[in-house]
Amino acid sequence: MNERYRELLTKQQYRLHNDHAAVKLCHWMRQSLIYGRNCYKQDFYGIESHRCMQMTPVINECDHMCQFCWRIQENDFEIKEWSEPKEMLDALIKHQRKLLTGFNGDDRCSEKRYNEAKEPNMVAISLAGEPIRYPYLSEFIKECHHRNMITFMVTNGTYPDELERLDTLPRQLYVTVAAPNEEIYKKVCRPKINDGWQRIMRTLSLFPSLDTRTVIRHTFVKDLNLGWADEYAELDSIASPDLIEPKGYVFVGGSRQRLSMANMPSHNEIKKISEELCDRLGMTILKEKPDSRVTLLGKEGIETDIRKVYGMI
């Protein structure tokens, strides 16, 4: 890893393991511990915001350069030796505990919640990079499940063969569909590969056969990819996901170099396209969180609490 890149990541409160794995406390971890405000994932899926570990096994590589991504881009590099899953998980938990030490003794953070936060029971494999490139991903997910940790993973959909080969899937699998067609895909996601759109189409076709809960995430950027409800609905129909998350772009991280606050849709705009998708797909808006500009779409009566889906409560 380039030393300048390492220093920049560390300054931004990333903590690295073996140059390819990383952990970082998210905004909602702080909000949960100090103010009792929860991430939308807690409201939608029953996870505990203060016990979530936001991480990536592959900070070093992604074949997209999405305009809306918070990642520091153009710093990809090859890894010669990958960490073993158990070692990586232990190291990232240790890093997370160190990042949490500042909350210890803060009058706004109860000792109980602080101690709970040091024992994460939710792993969000979504911090940066493309996680499916980690060669021991199945084993890592299996190790998390062995420790009774819930796993959510987000993929950009450009590795359908690797996805199909996974022996163990996360409890909830997302694929980001950030464009209604190939032309807009190339403008918004700026792929480094020539067949990215075709690969995503294969991933969407694979989705119905996967034995886990599946979610399509639409990240909408105003004046770039917001609209085209008919075309998005056609893509969603191919994937036949359990749930759909239309989510508004947030002006954070590296995206501030490419976009502006004007590109952030309002919650009303997200709700409008959500209603249009529901009309076309026979779904309903199950939940919404205005301060995160996100809705949750699904069939009437579907269980959304991930703990109940897997008999964890």
C-alpha cells in the first residue's frame, strides 16, 4: 500500500489489517451510543446499531469508480498474501474496540451500551472495495456465523461466477443497481472493465436461485440516475429480490470531489420513485427513514426483522 494512501485512510479513522482489510466506525454507531438514534438498518431489520462492525476484506480493489462512492479512488493495488478469515476477524474486532475507547467515560454513553459495542454481533461487509474479491470470503462468513454474528454484504454485481461459487452466503445479500441501462451505468459507475453491465445482468439472473435473503439497492443521485422507473422495475423483476432499498445519495467522503449537495435527492423524491416501483412490481413501502433518505419495499406481510427470519430471537 502506498504510504500516502495509508496515512490518508488512517487520518479518516480507517483501521487497517494486512493492507487489504479495514474497519471504521460509521456515523450511526456514534449516534446510537451518544444520542440513542438508530441506523435505518436497525429500524428496518432489527440489528443493533451500536453492535455493528462496518468492514471490508478488500479495501484495495474495485472495478467501479462510482461517482457517488465515498471511497478514495484510484489507489488499487494487488495483494500478495491474504489474511486468514479468523485472524482477520479477530484483528478487525480489536481495531474496532480501540476506536471505541473514546466513548468510555462519556456521560452520554452508558457503560452497558459501551460494553455491548465492544462485542459486535453484526458484520456489515460493505465499507469499501468489492468484498467478493477476498479469496476466503465463504470461510470468513462461516466464521462470523459460527460466532452468532449476523452478516450483511453488498456487492456491485460484476462477479457473478465468484458469487455462484460461494459455499456460504451472508444472511442478507445486496447487489447495487445504480443505473437503469448500460448508457447511464457507464456514466454513473464509470467501470474499469468493458463488460460490467453484462456481468451485472448475469448476477441479477442468478439472484433468484440464491439461498439467502436478497436485496436490490438502488442508490439514486439527482440529475444522474434518478427516474426511469420502468427500466429499474424490469431489472428488479429479473432479480426477483425479497426486498428493495431505494436510497438517496449522501454528500460524503470522496464523492464530494465529484458531486455536490444539489445531487442529494430529498426523501420525498425517494418516496416518489419508490411508489412508482411498487406500482410496477406489486410491492408496498414497508418502512421508511426520512433522515437517511431510504425506503424499504417488499410484498405485503414479509418478515423484515433478520433475527426472526433466521430464528435468532
